[in-house]
Amino acid sequence: MRTFDCNKDVLDENLDEDFYFLDPSRFVAGNVHKNKELWGKILDKNQEMKNWIDNFVDINNFMQPFKGIFWNVKYNNDYPPTRIFKNASNCEHHVDFINTELLSRLRSGAISYLGKLGEVKPPHIVSPITIEPLKPRLCINLMLIESFNGYIEPRLDNELMRSNIAIKYSVKLFVNLGYFLNIDKSVLIPTQSIVFLGMIIDSVKASFFITKKRKEKFCALRESILKKSTCPITILQKFVGICISLSLAIPGAKLYTSTCNRAISKAIKGPMIIIIDEDLRKELQYWSFIDNWTKPFPWVNERHNVLSLSLSSDASDYKWGAIFNNEGVRHDFSDYWNVETKDLPIMIKEALALKNALICIKTLIMNKRVTAEVDNQAVVYAWNNQYSKNNLINEIMKEIFQLTFQQNCNLSLSYIHTSQNPSDYLSRVYSKSDASISKRTWIYIQQKFGPHSVDMFSLDSNAMLDNEGFEISHFTPYKTPLSSGVDAFAQIYKSSEIYYAFPPFCLISAVVKFIIQENITCTLIFPDFKPVKPWFTVISSYAKDIVTIGYKGDKGVLLYPSKKGFLPDKKAFSAIYVPQNFLSLETIIHVQISIRK
């Protein structure tokens, strides 16, 4: 809408006199053209718009060549070719409404009657009509014409309406220009809260509230669907439409309609009836929180730190990796996939890699803008569109959304080719330092020296399990999603706990010294090096007992990372010792095994 620099010459009337609004429900076409004289006063500098008022708009002046595909048809034309479209299928369910609407528009002059089908020449393009079922509303699909449309809305110029012009003056000007103003949807007096699209906008509380009337209608619709085992596709479409329209009040609302959208997509190709299965019912029931929802989401704090942070993540069949750059400092994260995730499709792993990376740095991304790159387009599409055909990706996107929302983080996701992804290397390299002991060996150690409460040196993927099958607390070399702390040498230890340590062999000397220094009880695994290392005599002097858990030639004691997961080593090792009950001053330290790599 253009704005005008109005003066007394434009509207030289007494504003104290009563004037009447044009009621939109009684719309009559042509009012703008009936007020040419007044339009001429305000459009003296814009001959193009004045010509529209005097001579109507010639659509041919706005056509431009179009090359592309529209509704499965290729176009390479300077002007739209003749085409007749069929109306949308949902029109069949609203015949009476369509007839009423068409007759009303004929009476108002908004559309013209050409004649009966088959008796008159049809228009150059017959565009389809469709029904928006929420109101309902009759709509015409002009997307083909829009593809050829070269019209660009003129920018607002500097001739802004002066701030001292009263609102009454402005309103009367619009009325005299022939505009129909909907008073029911207009707010002429500034107020703290106004209703817009069925929601209350509270500028003081900085929140959107759903009106009671709209909430009741939404809840009634949801319950009517849940009461039955099936529902028409139009009903579920209406439900999804309302959910998405609530995005202003409920951030990420579209993510929680993915199951509904899949059901709609399947039903369109079939009987147009949707079966309410368990997954669909679960998603519908999720929206029951609105019934008693009184604490809305506050508007996202627009204040962000100046620095933008960059993140790249990648996944392979056996490992994920991520690189995070913060103020010039690079942080690397990586881990192996566990039994539950190693056989998942690669696009799921890519999404999990992104989620894991964000969890690792969640304390660093608060109030920041993060630019992330992944080399999987399905993940990028799912985040940018808040939807994926894959249910697992949708669930992961929900978790990522919750994380970014809680941290007030603006996550921008883009695609990067694998060859340019710096995290690709991290997701493909594996190290013998990440070795672990077998389940059989761990059970033996746990029974003999446990129960252990903390694994001092591990990753999420190879942390030891308690007697109930859950991962025990563990310290990692860098932040991981399930880490209880980074760097075992920087943690606080309790004398009442029993710790387990299988460190990289190059750290054994430091670990032994640390255990003695901290006066803790620990089960330590170490190898039988030949010649004997200096730290072995220290262990022998402090250990209450040393137990051998593996001998030279044993292949089922150690597990090494590989492309197929953690597997028994193919080579034979020298003896593996477990120094038991390692006496450190007044504390007993359980020193476990030794294996030679």
C-alpha cells in the first residue's frame, strides 16, 4: 500500500462531521474508479497508477518470459499459453458454498458472466478454484499466471504520512478513495493487547495468547478426531492448518504435525479416509497441552552476542565427528556409534551427529547465532522446512529445536559437500587408544572388585555398564552428550566410591600417581610390558592383589574400534593383569588388569 503526503487540498472537509464506512460485506466492484478525482490529487506524481485508475489494469503489461516446470508441464514461453485447469478435488464437498460465493461476486461485480460452458469461447487461461476449509473461503489458483508475472511492488518512497495527521483524517481519506474497511478487525485506539488471527498479542508480556474461543474450537476438533478410528482427510487437514497457524504462539508447531502430514499424503493417493493409528493418535494427544495452557512461550530474546559461531558435523557408518570454532579456538568432538545406532541409515546418523555436536557445546551457544554445516541435504531440508518424510529425523529435529529454544540460539543450517567438510576426517579415523574390555571381562571385574560408580577414561560408546545394563558415570577426553565430566585429572573424587580406570597405556604412570595422590579406591587395568616399566613396581607396592584377566594369545579380552564396531583384537597379547586392592596410604585401591598392546 502506497503512503501519501496529505494536505488540506486533498481532503478539504470538516472532520467533525459524521461520515460512513464502506462495509466489506456489501462490497461492490468499481468504487476505486468512481473516485478518479480524489485519486488524481494524490497520484499527480505517479502517472502509471493514475492510468490504472482511469483505464483499468492491462495484465499484458506485466508479463515476462518463463522457463521452467509448472504442474509437471514444461514451459519456455514469452507469454502464458492457453490452458484449462480442473478445480481442486475438495470443491466437490462444498458445492453449495461455491454457488453462493459465485452468485455473491457476480452481484457485486467482482467477476463477470461470460455465458454457458460450450456456448462461448473460454478465457485464455481457466484457473482452478479451491476451498480453504477453515473459514471456509473460496480461492482461485493463479500460480501459472504468477510464473509469468514481472510486476514488482513499488517501494515506499520518502513521502510518508506526517505523524501529526490524526487517524480520523486517514480513515476518512481511505473511505473517500473507495476502500472498504473492516471495522470489526480494526483497532483505532492503541491498546496493550489486540486479537490477531485468533491470538491475543500482548506487547507488555511479550507473548502470544490463544483466545478462549479458538482454544475451545481447537480442542473440540481434536477430541472429535480422537473419538473415532478413522477420519476424513479434510478434517485432518483442517487440524494441521490450525496447528501451523499457532506457530506464532507455539514455536516449532510444524514439527509436531509431521505424522499428520504423512497420513494426509498417503490418504490423498487412496480412499481419502485416514486411519487413526497409534503414532497418529500419539501426535494428536500431544496437542492436549493446550487445554490447560496458561503460561505461553515468551517472545525469543532478540539480543545475541555479536560473534557468530561456526559448526560442522559429519557421520560415517561407524563414527560421528564435529568441529566447533569459537573466537578462533577450534574444538573437536567425535565418538563411535553404539549398537542401537550403528545400523541406522546415514541420513539419520547425520542428524544425530548434528544433535550430539550441539549438546556438546550447549553451554557455549547460549544467546548466540550458530552457523552449522552438514553434508546431507535431507537433514538441511528437514531443519529449514521443519518437516521430513522420515519419522526418526522429525524426532531428532524436535530435540534440536528444544535445545536451541532453551539456549536462545539461532541455528542456521546449510549444506556442504563431503570433500569440503572439515569434520569428515574425524568421522572416519579410529584409534587403539579407544580400546575397551569385553563384556565377559567386565562382568568378572565388576563381580570381583565392584560395584564401580565411575569410569574414569572412556567415551559414550564404550563406557562400562552397571548391573542393570545402564552406563555408569564416565569422564571423557572432551565433551560428549552423556559425559559426566571432561578430563579425569580435573574431577573431584570421593573416598567412598569405587572407580574404574582403563586409560591409554601412555598415561598409566600419571594415572597411578594420581590415584595415590587422591587417596581413592580404583580398579586399574594395565598391560604386562617387557621390559618391566618403572610404574609396575609402584603398583606392586600399593596393590593389595593383582589378578590376571588375560594371557598371551587371548583374543576375547580387549575390544578395538573398527568399521563394524568394537571387535575382539585379532592379534595375541601378553598377559593382562588386574592388581587388586591397591593400598594408597590409608585407602584401598583396586588395581585391575594389565594387557599388552
